[in-house]
Amino acid sequence: MKPTDYVLLIAVLLLGACATVPRLQSVASHIPCIGAIGEDRSALFKKEFVKVGEPILTVPIGVTLNSYAFDKASYTKYAKYAQKLGKKPMVAYNDTIRPGPRYYTLKISDLVSLRSQLNHEQNGNLLTYMATDKDLRILNEISFVVAADVQEVMVAARHYDISGSKQGLVLEAHGPMGRYTLGMAELQVFDFGTAGICWTKNRFGTHQIAAFLTDGRSCPGDTERDPQKLNEINAYLKF
């Protein structure tokens, strides 16, 4: 049985919750935070991310915020998402009015620290499960719109990170007024990006994450996208 937790659908994008995953880190939020682990089931006219868990973080992971002006294509995607959810778009778009509305992206910038913490023993159960499914990926980027009051906080912030909490991963903005926790429900997420995983084995024969791939390239050196291939290689060498 393949466990599922939460689903991001963009066909437009739908956000919802499913069953929790036995023995994996459970999460209280109804919308996956960047840093979540899952399967990207995107197709031509929809994007779907099925979440199976998320790492336990002892050190915050840096994320980068960028802001972009909507063009007709990006706003159409956003408006269809809002319509599918039965919500009114937070912003209106008119290509004759400048400046127009903007949307934001958040992307994990410290993948090295994320890899290190995923390979740590506190994430042993999650890593063991990940090594059984070559299709699992990291949710490493989201595109979203926020209400005006939250936008003010985001613009004023100096840096952002994701960190661990009793409720699971949380997104935090750090600015002149201190730390502000951004609830994923405050963000109208209408697009996302994922990173692939390259695997290796340590000297004890335990699967470890060697690298993340964000551009579709092949895994470097002796690392593999399919962790089970490492078992086949080891069996061959033993023979």
C-alpha cells in the first residue's frame, strides 16, 4: 500500500488532506510546506503533489523570496486555481494598468543543510521509507498570492526559513518587528516546483541522500535516482 498524506492539484491547483502515514513524521497542517517529501504526479494539464511526510529539522533551512509582476499567462493560472476552490482572487489583473498585481515565490536556498538533516538519525524512519520509492521528490518551491496585510510583513522581512515545530514544518519571516510565522493557509499557492533525489550508500551500507536535482539532469558520479539500483550494484560486487 502506498501511503498518501496531502495532495496539491493544479489543473487548476487543489489543496486537501488525506490519511496520515504510519511511522512517518505526522503533520497537522492541511497544506504541504516547502520541504515536504512526496510524489510529483504532474501531467500535461494538471500538477499533482502527493505528500508522504516531512523531515524533522533541528536547524532552520534558508529559503529565498522573489516577487514577480503577473502577466496574462500566470494570472490565468492563478485565477483558475481560485475559481476551482470557489474563492475570489485576492488581486485583479488588467494588462493596461501599470504597475499591476504581483505574486511571490519561495524556494529552498540551503539544500546542503536540508540534505544533511535528512541523512541524520532523527529522520531515519523517513529516509528508510524514501529509499523504497524512486519517485519521491522534495517540494522545494511554491508560487503564491497573499492578502495585503501579510504582504506588508513579507516585504519588510530580511530573511525567511522553514523550521520544525510540534505541528510540523513552519515557514517563518524575520524582520524589524521580530519573527512572524506564515501559516500555509494564508498563502494562495497556485504553482509549485520539486527537486529530484540522488542516492548513495555510506560505509555501513545505509542509503543516504547524495544530492538534489532541480534541473532534470542525471545524477552525478556513482549516485543513483533509483536507490534500489545501489542494492543491485552491491550484490554484483559481492558475487
